[in-house]
Amino acid sequence: METKWFRRPSTLPLAIAIMAMMIITVGGTIRIYDAGESCPDWPQCFGTWGFDVSEQEQGEWYDETEEYDSRGPDHRYTTFEIFIEWVHRLLAALMAIPVLANFLIILKRKELYGDSLVKISFFTGILLTVQGIAGAVTVRFDNADWSVALHLGLASCFVFILLWQYFAMRKLEGAKWPMFYAPKSFKESQIKRVTIATSAIFLLLILGAWVSSSPNGNQGCSVGFPDGWPKCQGDFFPSLDNSGILVQMVHRIGAGIVGIALFLGGMKYRESCLEHDVHNGFFRSFDIAGALWFTNVFVGGMYIVEAKMGDFPESLSLLHLLLGVASFLAASVGLMLLKLSEEGGEDE
């Protein structure tokens, strides 16, 4: 009889991945409220370990340290804005406990899970530490565009590795999932396609974070329909002499290229799946990634169309972020299961 899900060691990395997604969501919420500098020091918050810091206390801290907010010495934050940054840090710190437990559990069961998963679980802890350092760097550089992109990239890699560990552990635990089996010829012919598609989605996700946090990046192409979207500054082929326009256009063109690749590649992938009679979960994961991607293109457009100059619908920004991450993870799951599928499978 199979062990119940909550007793299996493999459940822990999955739970950590879900927790990491919660932290990414909180991070996106911080972006909505433009509260990335609401705790200007690290690891403390205005020199305290709490979040209830009055405007007067904020002013005293600024005057004492002379580390003023990037929006000016008179800018102040609400208790809620400070709270979401504080919670973001707290959740990230608490994650160290299950990550350590994950490593120790796999190390104890090394005979079952093998050296590879022991190393992966150890690397997960290293990556969490690096992510914490990246968070400190993001605060230190006042949410510079490159630091925000780095922070999101590391977070996405963290979730990716945890999901890989979960699937690899389930396979070693004896799970008989249909997607653990595929003919060798199918795997060899499609692994490159899925890897490139997943990597492309990841790169555009990071570029999107860069655009959203760049000075004037969001409004580089203006706002409204059609001048802001689908056009840029009222032109389909605008001058690229402005950095805001440049990053916007690179992001848009990249999104279009990836969308076309997902559509055409998805059709070929489906044909190959049917030809080799493999489980439809392989092409379904690709289809889901593509559907999320095209939905996200629409959401990104609405973000520009519904905006007023200097006033953007930031709830759409959060949705844009989460759809991008979801598209990456959907493609990633398909890639992981394809890589883990039995290489010795025989062609039908």
C-alpha cells in the first residue's frame, strides 16, 4: 500500500515550492504599492525588528542616517506598506527551516534517493542564501531594475529546482505516473524544443521585471489605445533613441516571437506525441504554457491601455507577473517530466 501523501518526504519540497510562490506573490504586491523601499535598511526595518513605524519615526531615521527615499526626503510609508515588506522578509527567513529539514531528510534516506538528490537539496539551501543576499542588494540599491530582475530570476529558479526535486523523488518512491514513461526516440527528438521554449519564457519573464522596474519603463511607449498599445508612441516602429522605448520594444518583440514559437512548436509537439503514442500530459503542459502566455500578452496590453500617464492599474501588473511565472512553471513541469521519463522506453 502506498504511503499517504502527507507522510512522504517528497511532499516537503512541493510544500516549500508553494510557499515560495506565496513569497513571489507578496513580492508582486510590494511592487503594486511601490513599497520596495518601505524598509530602507536590512535586515531591520527603520532600525527596528517590527513594522509599526510612524511617519515621525521614519523621518527621524532618515535624518539620522541620511539615507533618504529615492522619491525624496519627504516621502513616507503607511504601516500597511511597511507590513507587506516586513512579511515578505519574514516568510523568506522562515523558509530556511523547511529547506534545512528537506536536506536532512534526504541525507538520512540517501540509499533511496541517491547522491544527486542530496546535492540538489543542499544546493537549494545555497540558492536560498543567495536569494537572501540578493534581497539585501535590492534594498541597498533602492530597487534598481537589474536587482529586481535578479531577485525574480533567483526566485523562479528556486521554485524550478524544488519542483524538479519533487518529481525526481516521486519517481524513486515508485510512483507509476504515465509521464514517467516515453519512447527514447520521442524524448531525444523533443527535448531540445521544450528546453528552448522554457528558457525563452524565463528570459522574457526576467526582461519583464526589468521593464517594470526601470525608470519610465512602464510608460516608455506612452499609454492608452492605440498610441501606447499596440503601437508605441503612436508608431508601430518608433525611434529607439530613448531607453524606455528600447526596453519596451525589446520586451514586446520578444513576447511576440516567443508566442509564435509556442504556437508553432506546440503543434509540432502535439503531432510527435500522437505519433509516438505518449501520454497527452506532455503536450498539455506545452499548451497550458502557451495559453497562459497569450493571456498574459493581452493582460500586458490592457495594463498600458487602461493606464493614465503616471497612474497605472497595478493590480494588472501583479496579474501580469503571476501569469508570466505560471507560464514558465507550466513549461518547466513538462520539461522536467520529459527529462525524467524512462530513456529505455521502447517505441510503440
